Amino acid sequence: MIKSLLEYQNVDTELRDIETSLKQSEERKKASSAKSFLTGANESVAKLDQRAEDLVGKFNASVKLLSQLEEQAKEYEGIDEMDENQLSYVKKKAQALNEEISNLASAVDSLSKEIESVLKEFAQLKSDIKKAKAQYSEYGPKYNELKASKEDEMNKIKARLKKLEAGIDAEILEKYKQRRNDRIFPVLNEAKEMSKHAYCRCGTELSLTDYGNLKNGNIVECDSCHRLLYLSKT
Ligand SMILES: [Zn+2]
């Protein structure tokens, strides 16, 4: 059983090496980085859109308010014919109004700067999207070609694996496949035996029950890293 699974794993290693080389190929890296950028870009565009809309709304409201205040300020121009009490009251009002106007004016100024920077971000994003689209349309097909070129070889290995499956316990095989999916590889590893204790290659000490099972020629699973373990009979 252990021997069959080890043999299976050896053949599987060939398949995995091809899969890894595909995954690490320049073609895939470039295609997939472009694709994930484009996926995220939609969200960035929507966010920028919303921010621009908010800013323009605030800007317009502020400009409107500013012109209303400036209109009000004009009313304080003809204050010559007032008595002293009226005059001091009106002066205070005019001063407060002027302050409000100057605050609002600087707010409008910074809003317009913010709008300008959003527009710049938009332009940058647009050009990045264009680049990513070009990259994807160049490397997407290249990666597909590369994959296609390995297909025969991979299918042959898969057929060999299929044959070997017959000699392996279904439950163990299922476990093996799950671990492989979890990117644990090699799945089946030799446990280390030291002064009547057994250890996984991750360093975890196995329970006495597991140790006993190993000694009986069974496969056990490490509780910590979930590798499958065996003990070689030497
Ligand atoms: Zn472990």
C-alpha cells in the first residue's frame, strides 16, 4: 500500500512539476497580473466616479453660497446714514460675514484642487487600464498556447496515475488528493523515528497511537501540518 502510494506520488511529481512550471511561467504571471488589475480597476473607477461626483456637488453648493454671501455683503455698503448703535451692530455683522466669505473662499479653493487631483488620478487609471488590457491580450493567448503545448504530456501522466489508483486504498487516495489540493507536497512523507518516538518532518511528535499505527505499516496523518506519514521498514 505504502509502496503503491509512493509510486503514485513519484508519477504525480512529474505532473506537478509541469503544473508548477506553467504557474510560474512569464506568460501566466503577466496574463494574471493584468487580469487581476483589470478586475480591481472597475471598482477603482466606480470609487473615483463617486468621489468626483461628491466633490463637484460640494464645490457647486459652496460657490452658490459664496455668491449669496457676497450679495449680502453689498447690503452693508451704504451704512453712512446710521446712528452709532446701529452702526456698531451692523459692523459686527459685516465683519462676521466677511470672515464667513473668506473661509468659504478658501474651502472652494481646496475643493477645486481636490477635483484637479481626482482628474489626474482618473487619467492615470485610464492609462494603466489601457496598458493592462494590452498586456492581457498579448499574454493571455501566449499562456493558452503554452498550456496547450503541455497537454499531451500531462494527459499521458494522468493516464498513468489513473492506472496506479487501482492499487491504493480509496480513502487514503482521497486524502492524498485533498492535501495536494491544499498545496501540501510531497503529501506522503517518511516519519522520523528517534529513541522510540516518531516525528513528522514538520517537527511535531506523533502520539503513541499514531506511532503504533506507523509501526504496523499504516499511514497516519500529522495533526499539525496534515502531511501523510509512513515508517520505512529497515
Ligand atoms: Zn507535520
